[in-house]
Amino acid sequence: MKESTIKTSHAKTPGRRSAGRAQRNPVIDPYQAQQKLNEPTTCRQCGAVYHQGRWQWGEAPTGVHKDLCPACRRINDKLPAGVIALHGNIAPEVKAQISHLARNVETAENSEHPLNRIIGFEETEEGLMISTTDIHLPRRIGEALRRAFHGEIEMYFDDGGYFMRVDWHAPL
């Protein structure tokens, strides 16, 4: 079985220095707020609450500010931060099992991280494409696919574009 590969594109910039160590520029999600939001803020679409510097699930107090969370903005714009591309001849019943597995991974992830969601599933000529609102969920779904259905996965992360692509190839 082939091991996963992670391919990244790194800019040739020297980076900043901190505590005597060179560090690459941090990867920034363009959908994250560039400054702190007023607290508490509730997402007017999904109900997530921005409190203590992060989005989380919980009860919104009265008199809160309303805004869209980054995940809802990505969903509305139809601009994913990650995709899982499934390649190969996949039977319809297996596609249903894969969709169910992906939703289970999303549910487990989303309970702690409300911004990690599946945007949608799309049938393609090569198989199936799953799009997500963040860069971590594709890797987790890809690894779950490899554990459950075997096959091979390859991961590609684009530092400059804040984008993760996972390619899963069905076993022959």
C-alpha cells in the first residue's frame, strides 16, 4: 500500500525572525476576520457564537451582534477551502457509504469546530467531489476513506491560496 504524500508549495520569501528562529509567514484564511469581532457575535445563518476569540456552538446571550461566520460566507460564495476528489469506478452503493462516512467525520469534527463543514457533494466524470469550508476536514475524510475502503490518497496544500486537495484513488 502506498503511503500518503503531502505536497506543498512554499514561497521563496525569507520569512520573519522570532526568538532567533526563522519562521515562514503564517498561512492566513482570507475568509477569517482581519480584526476581532465584537463579542458576542452570532452567525445569522447557522447560529454559531463568536465568544472568547473563536467561533463555537452555544447559547447566544441577548443583545448580541449578528454577522456571518467564515464557513457560512464560504458556503454562500460556493468557494471551498478544501476538496476531496474520489477517482475510480465507484459503485452507487459505495458512493452512498462514502457520503455517509464523510458526513460522520464532519459531525465529529463540527462538534468542536463549527467552521469545519462539508459544502456539498458533486458527481464528476472521474467519480465524486466533496467540497469543504476548511483545510483540515479533507485530510480527515481522506484518511477515513483509506482506512475504510483502502486505496491510495495524495494530499496537496497550497500555502498561498489557503487550499487543501485530497485525491483518493479506489483500489484496483
